[in-house]
Amino acid sequence: MGPLKLNSDSISLESVFVARQPIFDRDENIWGYELLFRTSTQGPAQVTDQDTATSQVIADGFVLAGDGVSQGSRLLINFPHKMLVEDAAFALPPDVCVIEILETVRPEPELMAALKRLKDAGYTLALDDFVGEPGFEPILELADIVKVDILGRSPKQVIDLYRQLKPYGCKLLAEKIETMKIYELTRQLGFEYFQGFFFCKPEVLAGKKMSSSELTKLQLLEKLGRPDYDVNELAQIIAVDISLSYRLLRYINSAAFSLRSKIESVRQAIVMLGHKQLSQWLRVVVMSDLSTTKKTGELAYISAMRARFLELVAARDKSLPPESMFLLGLFSLLDAILGQPMENVMQELPLDDDLRNALLGKESKGRQWLELVETFDRAEWDRLATMLVDMGLEPELAAQAHAQAMAWAAEILGFSTTDPEEPETPGEKAAAG
């Protein structure tokens, strides 16, 4: 096997920002938070594309903002017209997320049909920035909550807006409250919820996300573009992409899903998420990743190679599930990829205890398997020979599985043969001995 070179980028670490502004109930307890797209920790973002902004909030801001939020709190996310009619909101859990209909949306038949689908599925709908403008009556008939923009309005104007909305029977949220006087007025009128700088300015949270490889994006878009796409094919694509696998498990580990059992494989996570929610989540994640910074994929290659090697060997050994071993190898370098201790990474993933302990270097059934592949990577042949004997594995089987894993990882990540003088990957050095 000749030297390999990564053509398509596989791992890209990007900063992720989302603003989280609290919303209070009549008892001045936090009822929920509005999530707002940001491009940095400094000031509001200049949003030029509402679709991209919303998709990034769904794909990564939702998980980031959910950290530290008390159970039962709602998360409000803005949705423009296109994202609504494409059912992107179904990527979010209905018992946690409130779908905010932007004030730029108009009640056309296609839009109303999309809102009806959300209502039927149990989602809470909120009309954003209402100022009394006519034409929103069909949306008001469906809305559970109306956010009333009271910034700069006189007490009489606020009272008129309240009277205009009262016949619809929806709950009212006073937004952009900046003074005690206007807060007391809205409370006396009967507004249910309150939001604004008077209480708290948006808190900008920062984090890191991993972007999927260009090859994976193209594969996903191709599959999702088919009306009869196979969920099993999507599962295979996700399972071999460390970025998507990590983000999927972190997403499903959020408080919204209230997991009762630990995850042992990517397939299990996909089954738990469900057909429609999986497809919508994938769409918005892919959309948010389309403009990523290119970086090398060395760690992605090693992770994928380890995953495949452990899967192949475990399939012959029968002592541990091959799918679990695949996940163990795939996540074995997450600390290096994310630039943070593995202990911190493990707090975000709902992994089975044995897999978690193995990744943390603790005693577990999976730990010796991880040490085996690490020993192979480092080309410590004497120690490797001893380990193979202790584990009852044939050296020829292990060598064959390692070679197959290298070839598989190269193919799945888009490697190609290059000039012989190109430097070898760590996997090739180990194989060369």
C-alpha cells in the first residue's frame, strides 16, 4: 500500500457562539431562554442569512445553550419562512423548544400548512415581534404565544396591543422591556412572560464544534435528497464520521431526551432519535457546516482506522460487541481533537460505562482493546506480541485487520495515492514496522 495523503478535510474546529436571554414568568422565575445567533462574544450579530443563522443555532447552539439550564425551561429559537416550510424545526424536541415565527414571515398557504404540522406534532408556536400590523390573523389563530414588541411604545399603545390580541386567547410575552414602569403595566394587563434588558442582557456562550468532512456532507446531501432514502445508509455514514457521531451523541444526551439507558453504539442513538428527527437534524447540521475552515485530517484518519480495526478484531473474538468497539476507537482521540481533557469530553456523552472507563484509562473490558490498537499505532512490536497472546488473538489476524482498517479509513476519508517521497501517515509507519 503506497503512501496516502488526505485530499478532503475531515476535522475542522470552529468557534460556536450563541446568546441566551432569559424569559421570566409572572412570579419572576425563569420560564425559558431565547437563543440568538452570534458570530463572536462581542455584541449582536449582523445576520445576512436567516436560514444559516437558524441552522447553526439548531445544530450546535441548542446543545451549548442547554448546558446549565434547569429542567423544564423552554428554549425559543427564531425560524424564517424557508426553514419552517422545510420542516427544519422537527430536528428539535417539542417538549423543550418553542418555535418562534419571525415577523418577516407571511401567512401563505405553504407556511400555514407547515405550522399546522408543527402544532399537530405537539410544538409550541410563538409569533415574534408583533406590533399590531394587520395580515397576521391566520398565524395568531394558531399561535400559543405572541411576543409583543413594546420598545419605545406609550402606555396607551401597549394597552391597545393587548386589547387587539386578547380575543385570540394566546399567552402574551412582553419583549424589549427596559423600564420598571412598562414592566408593571404589562404585568397588570395580564401578560404571562417578560423579556428585556430591564431583567438581563443576553449572555453570549462560546464553545467549539467539529465540522464534518466535505465528502461526508456530499454523501449526506445526496441521501437526503432522495424521497426514499434508506435510514440504514445514513446510519453507516454517521458511524464513520467522528464529528457527526460526537455531535449526535452530545445532542441526544441533552436534557431534552431524558435518557434512561446509556448508549453503546451510533446505531442505538439513531434508533432512539427516530426517522424524522434524525433526517431534520442532519439537514441543519450539514447546512451549518457548509462554510468551514479547511484543516488536515490526520486525527480523523487515525480515529477511523482504530475504529475499523477494533470492529474487525472484535467480530472474530466475540467477547465484546463490534459496534461498541468501533465507537471506542472512533472516540479514542476526542481529547486531542477538541483540545480538552477526556474527563471533560466524557461529561457530554451518554456512553456505556465500560466504554467511558476505557476512554478515561480506567479498568474495564474495553481498556485492553484500546491499549492494543495504541500499541499497534506506536509499532511496539514486542509488547504487541505479548498482548496478542494474552488476548488469545492470532498475529496474522491482527495484522490483516490492521491493514484492512488502514485501507478502509483511507477510502472513507477520501485519501489518494501520492508521490512515494511523501511522508507516511502514522498508520503506515506502524504497518511498515
